[in-house]
Amino acid sequence: MRRSLVLLLIFSMALLVQGCALLRSPAPILSDKKQSIPGAYHTVQKRESLWKICRAYGSSMQDVAEINNIKDTSLIKAGDRIFIPGAVKPIHLSETKPSADKTPPEKIISRPGLFSWPVRGKIIEEYGIYGGIKHDGINIKAPEGAPVKAAKEGTVAFSGVLDGYGNTIIIEHKDNYATVYANNQANLVTKGQTVAKGQKIAEVGGSPSSKPQPYLHFQIRCDNKPRNPRFYLPKA
């Protein structure tokens, strides 16, 4: 009886250690491509800067700039509508109390060229908000069967089928970045494989019933948070 209890204790500890190991190496998590996101649109008034708007809402200027595809904050003008993620309702800056915060304006981080284009073609769907739906990546028009290339060297973290994405490849890179390649006709690499920048990893898939033409769905993530690929790819 005592021996059985000891064996049971050892078995239970082994399961606990295995469970901890799984927690340390979680599988990549991707939300549904048609995920709705709470927020509100702010209509820019005269003498309002993106920094003042974001400070009033308590939002990250980087996140707001990326979700609205604003690479040059000096170009926003009165009348523009800017989506503020997480906002409950629009606010009027003139009705808010002046902030005593003397923190200098946040700078928008843009790193064009950090990643290369996985395919060349027209972007038919941008990163951002469309009809209240959040798009975590971009859709690049390309011929069916065209080669898909790794945007940066790294290690394949996933190669298989994901709901809402079809044949999908996820590559992990340095500095907690990852890239996602979805709607593939075929995946040509396997999990754990090391790939070089520019290496062919997949082929562009066909056109789903909801789309008029073949395309590659491409994402860039940092700490598993989607970022706007336009801020990291070379100018098209």
C-alpha cells in the first residue's frame, strides 16, 4: 500500500512538471480574423494633434497610429475620423480639463525594412478597422501558386491548418517578433525548421468564396500582439 502511494505521488509530480513545461512553451495564439473590437471614432477638430487626442483618451499613440495607418502625424487635419480602440464614446477635447502631465509627445515608431515583402502585389485589404471589425494583418493580391517567402530569418513555430486562416505558417524571430502567412495553397516547411530570409516557405492559395481573387494573408506580431505591417515593410 505504501509503495503504491509513493508511485502515485511520483506519477503526479511527473504530470505537474510536464504541465509546467507546456505552460512555458504555449502554442501560438491567433484571434479570428473577423474579430470585433470596442472603440469609438473621434472627429478631429482644429488645432488638435494626434498626441493631444490620444492623451485625452488615455490611449497609446503608437497603437492609434497603426490601427489608423497614420505614419505621419503631421498630416491629420480637421474633419478626419480616427478610431480610438477601447474608447466608450467620442469626447470633445474642449470640454476636458487641461492635463498637468508634462510628458513629452510620444514618438511613432516605424521600422521600414525590418521585414521584407513575403510576396509582391497590390494590398487589397489593409490592417485596421473596417465596419467595426479588426483586421490583424494585410491581404496581398498574388497569383495562385506564387511563391511565399520568409520575411525574415527565424524558426517555424507552427505549420498546419487554423480555423479562419486555412493553411498557415507562423515563424518566430528575434526580439519576440513573429510573422504569419495564411491562406496558403501548400505549406512547404515544418514546425521546428530554421528558415532564411527570402526562403520559399509556401505557395499562395486560391480565392475563398468571400474573396474575389487569390491572396496571401500576412501578419507581423510582437509579443503576440498584432502590429501594422506597413510600419515594418519597405515602401511598396
